[in-house]
Amino acid sequence: MHTLLPRLVDLTKPAAYAFASYNSQLNTFDMRTFTVVGPQKITVNQSQVEAIKVTDQGAADTEPAVLWVNAKGLVLRMSTSDGLLMEAVPKTVIIQRFPKADDVAKEIGK
């Protein structure tokens, strides 16, 4: 949902959205809230970029994930309360760290 919702909602103005989702493990419904906070400059790959800060809270009793997305809704950075931090990087950085990544990606694409 983190990668899909920013592509579906209007990112040009602050707003909050709520969605009911069924939790099969607990046999209950959760209320997911997605909030467009607004524009913010962040540093990604050692460059300042314009981003839109959004939050995604899976249920009322969980901490929201904080995301910064571009105008198209693509995730530039995501941070969660349990310490997870993801950041978009160029393909060259991934290949440098994981030399076989390009070959693996090509195989997956077949």
C-alpha cells in the first residue's frame, strides 16, 4: 500500500484519507489512514530534492510510516517506527553493492 496510495491520491494539497481493511489474523477490521502532509525539501543521494511528505498508518494502534514521494507518487524515502529506513538510489549504486543484481533483475523480467 505504501507504494500504491501515493499514486492514487491528490498530492497537491494536504488531506487525510481513511480505508477499512480486513485483518484475517485478528478477524477484525482495521482503519488505515493515509495523510498528505505537504511539500518538503529532503536530501536524497547527496542532493536536495523537492518531495511531498505523507504518512501511512495501517491501524489505529500502530505507528505510521513516514514517506517522502515525488510529484508522481514514487517513493524517495520511507521511515518506520521500528527503525526501517529505505531510500531510492540509482541503479549504479545497487549494482556496485550487489554485482549480480542486474542479471537477477533481467531473469525476473523474463
